[in-house]
Amino acid sequence: MTSPVLSVNQLCKAYSNGKEALKGVSLSVPEGSFFALLGPNGAGKSTLINIMADTVLPTSGSIDFLGHDMFSERLWCKGNMGVVPQEVAFDPFFTPREVLSMVCGLYGQKPDMKWINELLERLELAEHANKNTRQLSGGMRRRLLVAQALVHRPRLVVLDEPTAGVDVELRKRLWEYMREINASGTTILLTTHYLEEAEELCDHVAIIDRGNVIASSSMKKLLHEVAGSYLWLRYRDDWELAATDVEALSEFNPRIDDGLLCLTLNRIDLQQSTFHHAYESARLRFGPPLDAGVCQEDLEDVFLRLTREQII
Ligand SMILES: Nc1ncnc2c1ncn2[C@@H]1O[C@H](COP(=O)(O)OP(=O)(O)O)[C@@H](O)[C@H]1O
Ligand SMILES: [Mg+2]
């Protein structure tokens, strides 16, 4: 395995209202990886990212970034990292081009106009480059934040939901650009709710839930070792599971997805007996289904199963 760019060690954060947003998070982000940090709302993703951005103070724990301690060597770390926070906040008196030049200055770099123009072009801000940032739409401001995180050519880019609220086509182009940035050697860590896209783009993944890491590995390994199969049964399209039904089938971790009853089978190797057992359990309870089949879990299925398991 390649050496990590970032090692998060036992990071804890309790907010002043007593909310424990991170409960000892440890993560390792390999150099050059395209890393997805996933989790349901409120899992603690933004808290972790805001700690890296220096806008939230951790309660305890440490982060090592390329051999530098993130908390005692802040300046060095900031100079080598770009962070796009979830919340958009801008000084409304400058144009995108001015913002990008200024940010270079903050890192002690002379603005590289060729690179700034490329960023404006690729992030589809070129025609708005000389407008006041006040006039930009929410989506444009978010893209300007991405440009701002890349302008000093950092070794690590951290993006908190960069594509939230961005339409499909633009989202695809933004991902494509991130892929190019990653291919040129920059490590990318991002959060997103688009699990299908994360599965396609990212080579590493961590899932956090309620302040704990519940899975962390290469995407391949997660899909190979943690993903299993499930039996789906169609009864009616508008079906909902009642609590008593769930209880009766709880050993199969039942859920309703798109009107289908889904029962988790043996995770690693599907055995006939499990399939029959699941099918028979459903049939005894609900009668014969209209249709049924077996499917391999994708990232979204694994995500839903693991984050639901935490609740039960
Ligand atoms: N400033 C804050 N003060 C108190 N609680 C907070 C604050 N920010 C976040 N939280 C709480 O911490 C938990 C984690 O939030 P967050 O890191 O934003 O999660 P995510 O980004 O995964 O949705 C949530 O329960 C949230 O309500
Ligand atoms: Mg968040």
C-alpha cells in the first residue's frame, strides 16, 4: 500500500452543546487516492473537514499530513492543502479573478495567471470572471470555492459536497475535471451523497456514522468483501414494511427499496440454503411474490445496510 498523505488518529469533537460529532475517528488516506468520505446526514463528515480547514477545533486526537502535525504546523499544512467547505461564504466585493489572485497571495505565491485562467475555464466561470461575486449564483460560488482550493496547486484537495445542488451535466464535467486533477497526482478527499458516482470515481472509501468509522478500505475491497447479495421480492409497488414484519425477517436485515422487499443473503458466498431460507421466510409471511431475483450489492446497498445496522 502506498504511504498515507493524511492520517487521522483518534479524532474527537464534542461541540459546546455536548454533541459528540466525532468519537475517535481514525482514517488513512493513501497518496494519490481519490477518496470518498461517506455517511448519512449528521455523521460528522463536515466536522472532520472543518477541523482540517481550521474552522473547528478538535477536542482531542491528531492529524498527520505528509509528516507534518496539522495542529502545530498549520501554515505548512494550509499551504499544501485546499479545502472546499460545505457552507459557501464569500467576501462580496471582489471578482472571481481577483479572489483567485488574492488566495495565491495568501499562500505566499505569485498568481499564475495561466493556471487561474485554466481553472476559470474548466470550472465554467470564465464568462463570469470579472463580475462581482455578489452576482454569482449559488452553483457558481461553489465552483469558485473549488477553484480557490486548487489555485495554489495543493497536494491534497478536500471537498465537502462539491456537487450538492449542481445539475447532472455540470456535475459530470466537474467530476471529470476532478478525475484529471487526481490523475496528475493530487490526492482528493470528498464527501458526496451521490453514491453511484462515488463508486465509479473513487478508489478508496470510508463510511462514518454518528461519529464512528464503520468501514474504511479500497473501493474494490469493500465491494468484494463487504458487499454480498440480496434477494428481492416484488409484492406490490407501493409496499411498506410494518414493524412486526421487520421483526419476523430481522435475520435478513429487511428493507424496502423501490417497492421491492430486499433480504440480505450470506455476504461473501451465497449458499443455496440461505436463499431458500430467505425465500421461504418471506413466502410464509407474505405469500408467494409476483416476482423475485438475486442481486449483487453495489456501494449504495452496502452503505444503506451498514448505516442501518448501526441503528438496529
Ligand atoms: N456548531 C455546532 N454545534 C453543535 N452541534 C453541531 C455543530 N455543527 C454540527 N453539529 C452536530 O454534529 C453532528 C455532525 O454534524 P456534521 O459534521 O455537520 O455532519 P455531516 O456533515 O456528516 O452531515 C450533527 O449531529 C450536527 O447537528
Ligand atoms: Mg456536512
